[in-house]
Amino acid sequence: MEEIFTIAAVWLGLAVVSTVIAYHLKISIALIEICVGIAAAAVANHFFGQNALGSDLDWLRFLAASAAVLLTFLAGAELDPNVISSKKKEVLVVGFIGFLAPFLGCAALARFILHWSAQASLLAGIALSTTSMAVVYAVMLETGFNMTEFGKGVLGACFINDLGTVIALGLIFAPFTYKTFVFVGVSVIVLGSFPFVTSYLTRTYGNRTAAIRAKWVVLVLFGLGALALWSGSEAVLPAYIAGMLIAEFAAKEEHWIKRMRTLTIGFLTPFYFLRAGTLVSVPALISAPVVFLLLFGGKVISKIFGLYPVIGRFRKERKEKWYYTLMMSTGLTFGTISALYGLSRGIISQQQYSYLVAAVIASAVIPTMIASFAFTPHHLLPERKAGRIMVTEYGIDEE
């Protein structure tokens, strides 16, 4: 236990440092945590040996996975069904193109320029086709865009994009089995009753110190997550759908959703974003930077060329189009999951895995920084108070 508490204290210390840096630089905390994770891992591995920070420890991986699940759930819970219904065409078209353009572009780049095998090239296309729901939602939450129809549309398009990634990974590399049908069947039953049971538990047992709503929601998320992993899918997929299904409930239970955000942002997400940074192998990048640059450039350029003209059909203001496009160009959760899937099954090598993960993480940082510094559509932001957005209104911190 001593070792566990020591490692946890180190990671939370890095999270505090990241928060201070993010405050002074006015950059999203998620991006700073990723960068701090990269730097901390490089230093620790150099002086104390490989994996000195314990990134692959089971308990730490569990905390990081829990953060991804709860962040994804909260992103779904932020969606206003009425807004999404009115933006159905935008969400479907932008999300589909956001998946297809980098999938085809990056698969072709890996196959014909880097001369990877056909299977490895397809895996690269899938890993680099993603959009990071976790990063986008964290940024939306910090800025206040999560409260606007613009931000809700971006989050909806992110979901469609990642849904395409999950389907492609399943169709190409994970053939459907009886486990898939069990997962789908159980999910339909559980998610179909989820809003009603949640409402009943709230009416009967809610507003008590026992916090039954939080326990019930986490039970459903973890239960379906375990079933998803057993079937060969991913735990974050049912989490987003679960969030969408109780979006109306969450809108009425504002204080409860704030507390869920505080738990997630304050405790769990540092392990997720810091760990994402520690997965980058700096020596591998130094040894062959051109491969990394090609993969990163292929992802971002194909996203931009595919999405910018399409988004222009729905958003006319220049900053809105670029901000939307760059947010959709990010990657993290499904990208690293897809790369790890390929590595564990021998589809790609350890070196190829490092290139892909580095490209995915770079896409989480660089496009978001550019969007934040140069293209933030301030005219769409909620009302500012004292020169800054009162982030406590959105539940990131409690007073």
C-alpha cells in the first residue's frame, strides 16, 4: 500500500502543477496534463528506469479508464435532445466525414508512403480517424461552450465520428460473435430502462447523504463497460449513450451533475490525461521523427480538407468554422485504444504503436492550442463575469 499511495501522491502532485501552469498560460488543463505527463515520464524513465511512474499498474489504468468512462458519460449528459434533433443533419454529416476522410487518407499514407502492411495501414487509418470526446468535452466545459448550441453540436459530431471508428474496428479486426449479440441485447434492455429507473431512485431515495444516484449511474456504466470489453467493444461507447438518455434528467438535477463533474474533473481525469502523456516514447520519436510527423500531418490535414468545406455549410463565420474543424481534428481515447488493440494482437509493432500514439496525442494538443489561441468564437460564449468565465457555474469546482 505504501507504494500505491506514493505513486498516487506523485501523480496528483503533477496534476496540481498542471493546474497552476494551465491557469497562468490560459490553456486547457487537459492539454497541460498531457504535456506534463510526457515530460515527467521522459525524466523519470531516464533517471529511474522504464515505467518509473507506474503508468501500466492495474489500479492506475483502472482510474484512467474510469475517468474516460465518466467524462464520456458527462459529455452525453450535456447534450440537449432538442438541440441535437434540430442539428441532426449537421451532426451526422460532420461526424461521418470526420471519420471517413482521415481513415482513408491515413490508411493510404501508411500503406503507400510508409510501406506498412495492409493490416497495419488499416489499423493506422482507424487509430487516426478518431476525435477525442474527452479532450473536446474538457475544453467545452472550461470555456462554457458546453452550455451553447454550438458546443452541443460539436459534441454530437464527435460522437458520430467515434462511432464510425468503433464500427470500423469491429468490422475489420473483430468479427461479430455471440458475445456481440449478448452485449447489444443486454445494453438495449439496460439502457432502455435506465432513465426510468434513475428517475424512480431519485424520487424515492434521492437527496440523501447516501448519494444513491451516483452509485446507480456508476454501477450501470461499469457494468456495461465490463460487458463491452468482454464482447470486444469499448467501455466508453455505452457510457456516451447512457449520458444522452438521461440528458433531460441531468438538466433538471443541476446540483447532482455538478458534483459528478467535480468528482471526475477533480480526481479522475488527471490520471487519464497524465497517463496519455506517459505513453509517448520520446526516444522512438527522436529516432524517426519523420514517421511521426507524416502520421500527425496526415491526420490533421485530412481532417481539415475533409471537414472545413463541410462545416462551412452549417457555420458561416470564419472563426466558428476553424474552431469546429480543429476541435474535430483532435484525438486521444479511441485513437490510443485502437493502437493498443493492434499492438496486443500483433497487427502493428511496438515502434509503429509509439508513432501512432504520439501522433494521436499530438493531435490532442496542437490543434486544440491553435483553436484556443487563434480561433475561439468569443461571441458564442456565455456571459463573462469579472473578465472570465465563472467555471464554478458549470461544476468544475465547488464553492
